Amino acid sequence: MGPEVRMSRYLDAIHQYRRGRLSCVEAAEVLGISERHFRRLRDTYEAEGAEGLIDRRRGRKSGRRAGTDKIEFVVEQYRTRYFDFTVKHFHEALRDEFPGFNLSYTWTKTVLQQRGMVPVSTRRSAHRKKRVRRPLPGMMLFQDGSTHHWLPGNHPPLDLIVTMDDATSEIYSIFLVEEEGTASTFQGLHETIAAKGLFSSFYTDRGSHYFFTPKAGAKVDRERLTQVGRALAELKIEHIASYSPEGRGRMERVFNTLQKRLPPLLRLNKITTIEAANRYLRDVYRAQHNAQFAVAAAEEGSAFVPFAGDLKEVLCIRESRVVTNDNCVRYGGLSLQIPEQAHRRHFVKATVMVHAYPDGTLALFHGPRLLARYTADGSVIGLQQRIAA
């Protein structure tokens, strides 16, 4: 809207007000301004006439206008180093790297938009009210995975596994794996419980490693538990299934942020392997993310409780097997030889339990008794030592 058109609308609204056809509130609504601002315009018109409504800043250069050198500096930094950053992330990076850079985010965005380096934002969709958070940390945790090209170069898409608190949006565990599944779920749970303790409920999608779903799109089977479901039941953690993307909205927003921020950061830090990326996520990024995006809980205190027991033996895959005639157990293409035991000569035709851990190692149990532990290739760990009775 040009200044002449704006002036004409102001004058028309003031004249309508003076004739009693519009109240102050109605005139302000017509102009799209506050009632207080309309009263200021009315009083200025009464005192100075139409001349008083003219913006005296028109045609003048702002004394706070940034110099050409600063504009070119920002454009060059974005073009050469931060081209895949969001504007907000780029502005944060400039302020961190160059302490003397004190220009605002809005100014930075405007400069990049005027140069055609970032698109002008589209109009926002209708407002949706967010679900109220749980009041205490540890009352409900989310876990989900996001498939994306996280690493720079031609590396195939990977899954980023995140475990996050509903009350604060604090991330407790974050790492990359080639494919999301039971092992990645157990790893996220182990890292969280070992650091914080047991929590009350666990909110996830209905992926096959979380739930058995007899019919696509139907409710999950609460009687037939997956390995994850069995472990959560042992830990007395309620497992909540999500039936809509909106129910996971908080996680979706976190992944949207991570997809915009993490790949540029990994590229900037020359990180090209899963191992290096996971060290960076654990040692550097998680603390930075939580410092910026986590919020205070609605109430003081915590719903986490200490865990007493062997967490490794709970957060693992358990499957029963019958020992063969050669005193071995077949599992996952391996033949696990049971070493000599002090209390029993052999276990032929006995039913034993295989524990498969997220790190690839295995163990055999006969009831509560540990018979042996094995490396990922099936070799007995500590074969030279007989397992005592």
C-alpha cells in the first residue's frame, strides 16, 4: 500500500468518526490498527491537520543503516560456508563465530531474501493448539527415528534415533544407525535409563519392532508382545501407541529442526562416518541442542526413579532354543558351543535362553544360570575359565 493510499484511508476513517458513523474501535478495525494508534492519529489531525499525519521519515536514510561492507560480508559468508543453513541457524553461527556481529536476525533474513539467496516465507497455515505437556520430566518419553541424508557426500540415507522427554523436550539419547529396529530402541532406552533412571510411559509409533499389529491400520495386539514390549513390561513402563501423526507432533517438529541443522553442521565439521557423527552427537551436539531448545518443566521435581538391576539383561532380545546332540545351540546362523560346566556334564535336549545384545554379543542362560557369553562371531568369551557353579 503506497503512502498516498494510506493517507486517504486515514483521512476517510477520521471523517467517518467525526460524523459519528464510526466509533474509535470500529475505525481502528477498518484501518487494521489498534484503537490506541487510531486515537493518536485523531488527536494529531485535530492539532495539526492532514500535515500532521505525514511520516516525516519519508525520503531520509536511517542513521542505523548497515554499511555496504557488512552486507557483502554476510552475503559472502552465506554463499561460501553456510549455504545449506537455515537463516536462523546462520545468524546464530555468525554471532558465535564473530562476537562483533550484532545485526539482528530480521536484518540478516531481509538481506538474503533481497539477494535471492533464500525464499520469502509463505503465509503460515491456521494455528493449531499444541497438546499440553506432562508437568514433570520422566512422566512420558518419546522415541522415534527419521530417515534422511544426514552425512555429507554420497552416503546413503541413515536413521537418526532420538529419545526425548515430553515435559521439557530435552533429548536424552541421539545417534545414527543404518536401520531403525529393536537394537536401536534398546540402545536409546539403555542410554536414557542408565543416565536418568526409570520413567513412567513410553510413546512410540506402531512400527513392527514396537508392536504387533494383526491388521494394517488396526489397533495393536496388547497380548502378543514384541521384544521391546516384553522389556518395557518387565521395567513396568507403560507403552503408548500412536495412531496419528498429530500425536507425534512434538517429535515431528524436533526432526524438522534436526534435518535443517545437523547435515550442515556435519559438513562444516568434515564428519563423514557414522562413528564420527555419533561421537559428535554424544559429546557436542546434544548439550548444545538442549541448551537452546529444551524448556522448563511446568512443575518442579522429577518422575524418574532409580533402577536397581542388570539393565543389559532386560534390554536385549531373548529367544529360547533346544540344545542339539552335540551340546550346541543354533542361533542366527551360528553354532554356539556350550563350554564344560562344573554342575552338569551336558545340556542335550535342554531348553536354554539366548540373550542377544545391541552390541552384537550373545549369552546363554539355563534358568537363572549363565552358561557362557559369546562374541558376535560365536566365539566363547573367557573360554579358558570354567564357569563356576
